[in-house]
Amino acid sequence: MPPYPGPGPEQGAAAEQTAYLPPYPGPAQQQAVAPEGWFRDEAPAPAAPAPGPDWSQGAGTAVSAAETAYLPPYPGPGPEQGAAAEQTAYLPPFPGPEPQAQEPAVAAAEQTAYLPPQAAADPAPARAQAQAQAPAGSAAGAPQAPADWSPPTLGGNTLRAVDPAQARAEGRSPIIDPGPQSAILTAALGLLLAAAAALGQFALLVPLIALQGLTAAGWFRLNGMWPARQGIALAFAGALVADAAVLAVEDAYGAGAIVGTLGAWVLLTLVLQLRSHADPDERMYGLMASVASAALAIICAGYLAADTAAVTVGAAAVAVAVFVRALPLPTATSVGVSLASAAGAGVAVGGLTSVGVGGALLGLAAGVCALVGLRVAAYDYPSKFVHMTAGVALPLAAAAPAVYLIGRVVG
């Protein structure tokens, strides 16, 4: 072995870099830590480690340098460590124990500086909590906050109309009457039916077909189903078949033709819905809407089966009742005045036809049915399209059975 040259400048630098490392065990300590028994078959009991050097004395640094003289020198920061430093250069500094203990609020504010405020993100829980914490006595005198929902309109507002349940919770009614525009159209169609009935059954077909088409389309839209082209086409086809059946038979069998067409169309609608691949709930909704729309459109054929004089009186009574109901009057007063006007219109028009005084009863019954249909068209926040279809057609469609039955009684 070559002689030991003694500590040089490089080893001195290595000693300074490794001054805080634990002492390297010497030969005696290695013998104490790793006895000769380790290289034998049997393993003796481990011996207690020898005590290290006394670091309280000043010679500890020299002893440490002598014991770690054979360790390889520390290479210093290399290119890999420099790359790691570049990768972590933009990371936030790790807070030490003293700043974190002294300024915890500042550190928390820095960490949450870019988070969105909770009050602006979800104002509903904050408003509910504020209302719950407010005293009961201050609620009566304090002004109420403006509502977040816009009032229901029929002019095509961009905001979504509130649900009926929400309207009831706010103290508003989910019923919106069709209004004067629908009343004017209903009155015009009713007067057209009354005038066409005086000319004969074939002249009555033109406004009757328009009434049946409005009924089929309006009922589907009233139930929230749009577009429902197949259901509307099916209901309208049933109405046309009923019209043809009534015209094909004698006047005494007109009601039977309507009932037979209605039964056949209900069965056809049921078969078509059973072949649908939609969800069970959707099929049930579609079945009920299709059956109801077809029934209302087919029942309108009662104007063809009824006496022409009764059709004239009943259609005129419906027109007057719907128009008076649209006037700006209190609800009870408006209903009473509209029914009285319908009865008066029945008497007036009945005097011009063969119905006579019985036109009062016919006009009153037609007016009641018209108000029922108008109420149905006003339910559940309907849209303007509903008012222009169901709001126009349902009063006349609901009055068709009354015109047929009361017309046979008084005629």
C-alpha cells in the first residue's frame, strides 16, 4: 500500500462539507458493530454500540474531519440539481415556522386571494339565512326585497315563466285567461259557424274543419307536448272521418256515427302507443293526450249531427259568452254577466229560427260549456300559442254536445 500523503486542500474542503455528517466508525468501532461472528454460520448476540466522540469539547471538528477523510468529496450543485431548481422556481415559497406562526391571517389571505367570493357565487343560501336570522317583529315593518322572477307575460318575454308550484308559493294564481284577442277570434269563429249552419251542412264543413284543427293542435300544446305532429295528425284524421260518417248516414244516426268513430280512434291510438319505444311514462302521457285530443276533435262533429237551427243558436251564444267574459270585470260578476248574455243571445237568435223560446235554455247550456272550455285553456301558465289555438277552439268544442242534446230537446 502506498504511504498516506496526509490531508490536502481537497480533503480539507471535503471535511468542511461533511463536518455535520455522523462520524465514520473506525476499525475498533467496526469490530464492535460487525464482529467476526457475522461471517460464520452462527450469529452471536449483537454487542452494544460504542459511544461516539464527545462533541462538547473543541476537538470534535478535528476528530470528525479525521474520521470522514476517506469519504468521497461532495460534488456540489450539478446540472441535474440546477434543472430541478429551474422547475421549482415558480412554486410559492414554503412558509417557515416563524412567519406561519406570526402571520397566519396573511398567509390564509394570500392562499385564497383568487377564489370567488361565496356570497356572489350562491346568494340564495345567504338570503335564506338572513331571513331566518331576522327577528319576527322586523318582518312586518321592513320593506320586502324585490322578487327574482319576472311577472308572467304573453308577449314573448325572454325569461322563463315560473312554474305553477312556485307561483302558488308566491301567492299568485297559475291561471291566465286567454284575453280579448282570443275572445275576438272565438266570437268570429262562432258567428261564422252560426251563419254557415243557416246555409246547410256542407257550408258548415269549412269553419268546422278549422275548429277541429285548432282543437287538435291546441290540446297537445296545452299539455306541454310540442311538436307532436303524429298525435295532431291522428286526431285531425279522426275528426275528418267522423265528419264523413255523419254526412254518410241519416240525421237520426249521426250520434252513433260519432260514437263509433270515437271508439275506433281510441283503439287505434292505443295500438300505436303500444308500438312506441319511448319510456313507459312518456307513452302514458302521449296516450292520454292523443285520446283526449282525438275525442275533442271528433266531438266537434256534433255540430253536423245537430239541427241547423240549434247550431245557429248555440254558436251565437258561445260567441257572446266568451266575448263578455273577456271584459275587465270582477270574476263573479263577469261569469254571471256572460251566462246572462248567452241566454239572452239564445232567446234573440232563437226567435229568428225555429227554436223559439227554447233558445234561452240552449244558449245558457252552451254558455256554461264555453266557460268551462275557456277555463281549461287558461290553466297552468299557457303560452300565447295555446291562447290562439286552445283558447279559441275549446269553448266551441265543449259546447258541441250541449248543442246537439239540448237542440233535440227544444227542437
